[in-house]
Amino acid sequence: MVGGTVYHLNGREQILASEIQRLGTKPVPKPKVVTVKDLNSEKYSGQLVEAKGELLIPPGFPDK
């Protein structure tokens, strides 16, 4: 279970987790391997994923 504050950033929902509690005894499932491009949609929202590929950050992108 994850508890925290939900907020929106760049049009997407984010969770600022303040509590993480393990429920049950089974091992954590393996993440689905997806490309960075795949993460531009809601297709994998709420799923455990591992992003593969190159992520390019444009020059001058602000640090936050």
C-alpha cells in the first residue's frame, strides 16, 4: 500500500509517497519492460515498468 499526496505535474498525476507498506508475502512481480516512448501514454499507468532506451534531455532544460 502506498500513502501520500497526489498532485499533477505536466498534465500527469504524481504521488509524493509518505508511506509504503508491504501487503502479503508473495514476491514483487517483475516489471514490464517498455520503451521510454511507450511511457508517453496512459497505457502503463499504475503498472510496474522498467524503461529501456535512450532519454534525451534538451539543452537548457530546467532543473527542478
